[in-house]
Amino acid sequence: MRATTVEGKNVSPSAAYSSRNDLTADDIVETAAPDIVPMKRGTAEVEAKPVQRFTREELESIADCEGIAGLRQIGNQIGVKAKGIVEMIEGILKAQGGE
């Protein structure tokens, strides 16, 4: 018995094996899709946010209310790390450019 499709193509495994000779590399290789949006090189300009400056009195007040955790929030924004309150205040003031 011979099975065929409506178009008349033989669907047996041996017919599929013999039809492999019809394939070419262009049929198999997928072509590159066109760019939808052209890519732009470089970096986007980011506006620098002004960093709030603190005085020694303000930092001491924050240390009294929130402790070293409050000072660490400020220090993290400007890259200052310290273990104690006094060192943290000194580091923040130094990072800001002095008192």
C-alpha cells in the first residue's frame, strides 16, 4: 500500500530519506533579520544629581536621632564607610571637601 498526501507526495520514510537530496544550505541556514531600530553607540548622558552637603552639627543631630544607621545611609551615597560614629562623621565631612 502506498500512502500519499493530497498533493501527491509520498509520505513513507523511504521517500523522506530519498528527498533529502533536494535540500541545499540556503534552505537550511536562517537569514539574518533586519534591524528594527538602528543601534546607537556610546553612553547616554546622565545628569549628576547634586549631593546634599551636611555640616558637623547636622551629622551629629542625625547620629543622635538615628544612630550610625542614619550616618551609613548618608555615607553610602558618597562612598564613606566607618565602624564608629565619630569616624563616620569625619569621613563624610572629608568626602564633602572639609567642614
